[in-house]
Amino acid sequence: MAMKTTGSKKYLQLLLFQVALLGPVFCGKVLVWPTEGSHWLNMNVMVQELIRRGHSFTILVANASLFIEPRPKTTEKFEIYNVPYGKELPETLLNDIVDLWLNHRPTLPIWKGTYKIVQMILQMKNITKIICDGVVKNEALMERLRASAFDLLLADPLFPSGELVAEKLGIPFVYTFRFSMGNTVERLCGTLPSPPSYVPTTLTRLTDRMTFWERLKNILGYALHDFMFHYVLWANWDQYYSEVLGRPTTLCETMGKAEIWLIRTYWDFEFPRPFLPNFEFVGGLHCQPAKPLPKEMEEFVQSSGEHGVIVFTLGSMVHSLSDEKSNVIAKALSQLPQKVLWRYKGKKPETLGSNTRIFDWIPQNDLLGHPLTKAFITHGGTNGLYEAIYHGIPMVGIPMFADQHDNLAHMVAKGAAVQVDFNTMKTQDLVDALKTVIYNSTYKENALKLSKIQHDQPVKPLDRAVFWIEFVMRHKGAKHLRSAAHHLTWYQYHSLDVLTFLFTCTATIVFILFKCCLCCCRRCGRIAKRKTE
């Protein structure tokens, strides 16, 4: 009996020792303010990993959400709130935006195209405000959220409101996103240093190596984006936030309270630039090794022989193209010896070759990781680019709108892609671009170089993202990582007050010296005159 007791005691001691080695296990409660489309796909990867680690999640979803479908009997909870419109409103607006950029913008005068884009942006702002009202002005919902005692809110700042909900609930929040228009949010609200001499603003298609005229363009780009955000996008939000919180504040001040900014890029994609300790680059967090393809698809890929295959998709937002454009593309693909897997839901092109097969959906990551894949034709979405980087596949870019031109400018600058203009593209242009990335070995070599950088990290991007989210929950924030720039005015940040003071002092001293010299000269002149007389 004594031996049994001693054995149990040793077993208990060993168990306690193992627990001590593992350290304390913290399981938190997280509220999620998601954004639609590919932004949600990235966020959901983090959500599922955190759920696997024992954290509980509640996801705020509008009843008119386009991409987020609440699923019964899932590990996460969906808190659905009502908005006074159906799915047809955001869906119509989204289709109008895509249609404008694909079919009408190239033929419209600049002023008219810009006017239409601004009008659509204002519509999106109105929808965002309605969505925000559906949460912060719903007292029953807010009371339920307060009672849940969340440890953190995870948000994407593409559109405002997540940070406002966090402030109302009195909980820390973490941002996850690719970038804002003109780097405005992270630059003005997150105080991320962005020297315009070598940090290109978004939508300018510039790189970090700029000529004088490109630097001029870059500075004007920053100024234009700042104007757009202050007077078009952010207009009235400051008053709205002040009313909801019951104290004077601004949208930018509230957004600047983010504890950690998880940026969905990495140094295989970004140009070198300064960043702050509460900014973490987690690009490629959704990437993973390729899985086996469906049987029929694998047979088609294998039938390509030594020529291999080309993977082609223009993303989830572009379902179809004009007959003219789809026939230009199909004719180009038919002239290649490679087999092509094309994700496309539009009308079947008349010029479609026997080497090209159209699919409603393709396992993009698994295809890019297949040893027979030679090239990737892409619109330039960040998720697809990172999957191509992860697997070391050279690209042909056909950017159309949003961040796609900028994304592909990065890949072209790094020698892993060739870009084709969607609006002026001819059959031979696409053929030449594909032949270049397939048969010019430098493109494959550069893609593999980026892939090695992506894989050669001390901590995987997803683990790094999860660590910082858990860090904020454990420490109730990360204020020690916030720079003092948050407490400075814009003129203090740029030391304009100090420079003005130094300029005034210098000007005063120069003025006094000038006056003294002038006085001395006059006095000497009078003395000389008296002597002459």
C-alpha cells in the first residue's frame, strides 16, 4: 500500500513538473469585426488557429453579409445583427464597381471616371455607417456583448467601426490588414514612418527606387490621399465617433489606439522601410503545402507531359469578361503548348483551345504547389500572389483595380512577374508575357528566391500573428510598444515648432547684426565726413 502511495506521489510530482514546464495556459474570449471578401479569408485563418488553441470566438455578422455565412454547430459563435437593407444593395454596388473598372473607366473622361468612383466610395461610406448603427445603437446587442466580457476585439480597418465597438466595450483591439489607401490609416493614425523619398504610396505603382519626377508624383499622391481621407472618406466620422462615445474624439485618434497592427505582407513582398515595434508583418499566413488534386483534375495536369500547366484566375470578384476580352485571352492560351486550368464563370469563349479547361472553382494553392505548374496568370490579389511566392511560381499579372497594380509592381520590381495591361491587351501580348516567364529562367529563379525568403523565418507567419493576439490578451494591451508620436500634434511630430523657433532666433540675430553693422557704417561715415570738413 505504501509503495502504491509513493508511486502515485511521484506521478503527481512528474505531472506538476510538466505543467510547470508548459507554463500557464490562457484561453481568452475574442470578438471579431470582419470585412468581406479575401480580407475575411485571411482573418478566418487566424480565427481557426486560435480556436484550435482553446480560445472562444464571437463573430459579428450583418444579416446582409455577402461572403460570411453563419454556420450552425461550429466552434465559433455568430452574433447576427440586422441592417435595413438586403444583400442586393452591397452586391449591386460591388458589381457596379467591378463593371466600372473593367468596362467603362478606360473610355470615360478622367473627371467623369473620378466622379463615379467618388460617388461609389460615398455609397460605401453610407453602408458602413448603417452597419455601425446596427451594432453600437443596438442597446440589447451591446449589453449582450458587455456581459460576455471579451478580452480582445480583432478587426480589419478597411472600413471604420471595429475600433468604435472596442472603445464602447472598453477592450483592447488588434488590426489585421494589407494596407489602407495611401497608407493613410497606418501612417496618420498608427504613426508609421513613411518617408516619401523611398516609401511609395499605394495606387501610384511606384517602387522604392524613384527618379525626381517619381518622388514628386509620390508626394502629390500622399497629399491627394490625405485630402481624400480627411474631406471625403473621414468627413463626419469624427462627429459620429464623438456622439457615440459621448466625448470629443476623432476617427484617427480611435484607430490609433490599436495595440498591434498585423500587416499581411513580409519582406519577400515589401520594399525595405522603417516600422514600429507594434507593427508585425505576417504575409503568407494562409499558405500551406499543396494537397493532392481531385482525380479528374490530376489526370488533366498529368496529360500535359513535359510542357506542364498554367494556372489562371482573376479572383472571386470577376465572374465574367466581355466577349471580346475573353476571346483575346482564350486565343492566346490556345497558342501555348502547356495545358491551362482557367477559373471562369462567364460565357465560354469561341476561341477556346483544346489545351484549356474552364472550371467554376479550382484548388488554387494545391495547383500552384504542383510540380508540373509552370506559371500563374493572376489579377494581383495579395492572397494569390503569396501562394505563388510560397510555391516559387513566376507570374503574369493582369491587374484591374484596387491594390492589384501596386501588388504586381512589387513582383515586377523583384523580377518574378511580367505585367500586361488589361485595357490594351492583345493576344500576342499575353502570349509573349507567358513565354517570357516560362522560358526565361531568371523569372523562375527569382520566384524561388522569394519562396526561400518566405520559408526561411524563425517563426511561421500564422504563429507570429497568433502570438501577438495572445500577447495582447495576456497583458491587457501592449501600450509599451506604442511610440510617443501618438501624443504629438502634426507640427510637433515634424518638429515644425522647433524649426520655427530656430528660424526666428536666427533671423533675429541676423537682423540685429545687420542693424549693428548698418549703424556702425553710418557712424563711421559721419566721422569720416567731419574729418573731411
